[in-house]
Amino acid sequence: MAWFKKERPEKLSSETPAKKVKIPEGLWVKCDNCKEIIYRKEVEKNFKVCPKCDYHFRITASERLPYLVDEGSFFEVEDGLSPRDALGFKDYKEKLKSSRKKTGLKDAIISGEAKIGGCPVQLVVMDFNFMGGSMGSVVGEKIARAVERAIDKKTPFISVASSGGARMQEGILSLMQMAKTSAATARLAEAGLPFISILTDPTFGGVTASFAMLGDLILAEPKCLIGFAGPRVIEQTIKQQLPAGFQRAEFLMEHGMIDMIVSRKDLHATLARILEFFTTE
Amino acid sequence: MAQEYLEFEKPIADLEKKIEELTLFTSNGDINLEEEILKLHKKSDQLRAEIYSRITPWQKAQISRHPNRPYTLDYIEAMMTDFVEMHGDRAFADDPAIVSGMAKLDGMPLTVIGHQKGRTTKEKIFRNFGMPNPEGYRKALRVMRFAERFRKPLLTFIDTPGAYPGIGAEERGQGESIARNLSVMSQLKTPILTVVIGEGGSGGALALGVADRILMLEHSTYSVISPEGCAAILWNNGAKASEAAELLKITAQDLFQMKVVDEVVEEPIGGAHRDPRRAAELLKEAVVRNLAEIRNVPFDDLLKQRYEKLRRIGMFDEI
């Protein structure tokens, strides 16, 4: 038996968000970033942002809507689409069932029409709780349709990304959704309409490598993780520890990949200000 | 280049070794074994045809990465003339994992872009095992725009394990560089033909693959994730890759069935690596034929068809 217990080195900060972030039902919440115990109501009043360290908790798509659009203006469309186990992939049907039960959603995205600062927009919001926000046929289709709606109705298009990447269980069909969504946003650009992409924790893989990085403006929530390859994959490949702050929103900002970092509480006002630029003659 | 053999090709390797020994024996002039050798040759051909007629998806994945398999520059060399390589993204660097330039195919000028793997250890490192960095995709983007500007058809070759997962790649926007190519290719006003010649590794492959026609060589693969990566996620065990390869439906035949690719191009028996020259001939025929079909389509129609084809990919239920 050892006399002294070896202190475990503190985990890399870039690893923490990989853990499940869930606000428990209790009165108190532990912040996933600073580990402070906070009164739950205080977090909720604060846009689900830690009042101590400004960590933006992961939230569901429906929790996000009130912070995003004008009150009561969201009208959901295309809610009849549900995923199919096209490849007969092991356990996919069960995973879909349990995700549906957990989130009440048919897939990892909601799509609709809304107003922001009075300006009508087409909007999609991803939900990380549904199979890690992965993009399969339904997610790709709903994004493409929302973009096409924006072209038809001549409105801006806004997306909120939160995803681990393409959905493995739909194989090549998922990969092709990257091309589909990117082609749709290219058409939006041709039509002279703006696309504002909002990145939240986490945004990775096939979503980063498609529509999410194609916004005319790209906004991100503070400290959120954004990247193409996941930090673990990179670590295993290069066999080195990753630098502190790697793949955080601030890191992307520094490298010129995004336009601004916006706190959740300021998001609605910021979007309204941006949209006004496009709607003013 | 020395012939290398995959695990399941071992019986062929044994037989071929025997033939070689006997040939050596005969050439010494002692005994005449020609009849025997001829028989063995026949047997080896049969064996190869038999083995290759019932290969599993995982074996296909291995063939698609076969060390003797022809790479992009091999096909350019065998199929085209007057290749002029174009280098650099004009912003950061020249990425050797992607090659690009102009060439002539039966006298017709076209632009070519493709992933490039290395053959020797030194080459492999130089080519970064065919895994591009953002500057590789941005070089490709430059050549795509070049193709559009000079109204030349674009031919792309896909053969990569994936985009490189590194610190620098993330700093320079690996995701953005891939996304940009998808977006630009979808609107590029010139005919685009893509051929998957080996490994189609996820987004890093797709970044050269938005096209009017997509062909796949008979023993190539195209997947959202490598079988090893999938197995690591599903069972925490990369060694179960063969099961994952079945699940993912990665073969040219699977993709043709799912209407993701337009044509499967036949390879010589035993794979392109057994007869690279014949493989290039077969591919050239398919490329010339497909290019002829898309070459004279008006751009508006071409772009519309390109978009509609992408729009149709995906399976879901709707109420």
C-alpha cells in the first residue's frame, strides 16, 4: 500500500465539456466549468449561464428559443419529418426511440419561422440532447428546406449549431447532408440573402465542415468548443497534449474564423441589430 | 515496385511464388516445366477470380488502401498528356497531399484535382498519407475557380483517409476549408466529374466530391467514418473494424444501390493494383464517356441538376 496517494493531474480544460452536461432537478446546480455550486434559480434567471464564471450551460433547442427570437413569434414547421433506419444499422432504432423519449423531439433539430427585432427570419436550432446533435437525413433535409423557405420568402436564414458531427448510423447518407446543406446555403447567397450562423457548445465534424462555417456572419457563445476533428482524435494522432483554450470560441476568434463572441443574454439584441442592417434601405 | 499481398491474398501469393521458382528452374535449362507453369498460371488466375468474387466489405476497405494501388498521379500519367501541375493556395502553403493542375485527355484540355498518397516511407510522410490540411483544400478551391474561369471541365480523384486532424489544421480552419469547397463546387459553372479511386474518407474526401457525375472504382470505398473509427465508438474496440465495415455500407456497390454514385467502374481481376495500366484504360473509357455526356449541358441546367441530385439524397419518413 502506498503511503501517499498520488494526486491525479487535473483534467485538461478542453476535456470537460465532453462530459454530459445536465442541469439536475435539484435546487442546486454544479457548474461544469468552475465546479461552483450555484442556486438553480439564479442560473435560470441568468439565461442558463453560470454567474460565477460565465460558462454557458448546454441547453435544449426549445430552451434556446426565448433567448433568440421575439417573444411568442416562433412558428414551427416541417415537424412531420422523422428518421429512418435506412442502413439497418445495429441498435439505431433503439437509440432513436430512447432519444425521442428523452427529448420529445423526432430528430436533433427544430425548424421554423420567427421574428427577431420585428424582422421575419427562417430559423433552425439544433439540439445536442438528441444523439449528440448528429446530422443525418432529417437534419440535412430540414436545413435545406429552411434555406429554400428563406429564398422563397426573401428572408434571412439563421442557424444555431450544436452537434458532434455527421450521424454515423446513416452512413454515406449523412455525409451527403454536408453537401446538401452547403449547396442550399450557396443558393441563398446567390439569391442575395444573408445567412447568420450561431455556433454553440459543441460544434464539430460534419456540421463545422458544412453549413455552420458558411455564414455571412458567424457568431459563437463564449468558451464553446468548435472544431473539425475532436480533441481526443487530435491528441491520439499527434501524441501531444493540446494547448490550453484549444478549439474554444476565443481560439477561433483569435484565428479569424468567427466574427464575434456573444453572450447568451445579448444574443437577441445583437441579432436584431445585425438584421436591421439588411432590412434598412 | 514490389508486389505486396493482403492477408486474404496469401493463397495467390503462395502460388505465384511457386510459379516464380519453377520459372527460375526452367530458365536454368535443366528441365522443361513449361506445361506445369502454364497450369499453375491458370490456377492462379482462377484463384484470384474466385477470391475477388466473394470479398467482404472489410476486405474491400483493405484493397482500397492497398499499398500497390494506383494513386492520382499514376492515373493522370496513364490517362492524360501534357500535365502541368499547379501549386499553392496563394495564402499559406503548398499542400502535397493534394495535387492539381491542367492536362489533356485525348487532346481535350481539362483541370484535375486529386488527393495524393505516397508510396515509399519518405513519400508517405511528404504526402502526409494523403491527409490534406486546409491549404490543400484552398489550393483545390483555387483550381476549381480557375476551371470555371477558363471554362474547362473539372475532373477530381478521391483517395484519402480523411482531412488531417492536427493543431495547425484547426487553427487554419479545416472545417471552413471543406465547407467552402462544398459550397463553391455546388455552384461551379463548369462540368464536374469525380472518381473515387481508393479510399473515400469522410468530409476530407467529400471536399473534392460535389459533382455532376460520381464514379467509383469497383474496389474503392466511401464512408462517413472509417470502419476502425466506427468500431472504436460502437464497441470501444477498433479491432472489430470488419463488423463495422459491414454496417456502414461503404462499398462502391452499396453506394450505387443507394444512388449516391452514378457508376461503378470495373477493375482488372484481382484489383487495380494487379494491372494498373488496364485499370487506367477502363477508367479512361468511363471518364471520356461521362464527360461527353455532361460537357455540353447548358450551365443553368447543369447546376439545377447538380442541386436536385444532392437534394434527393437522404431517407426519412414524413407525415
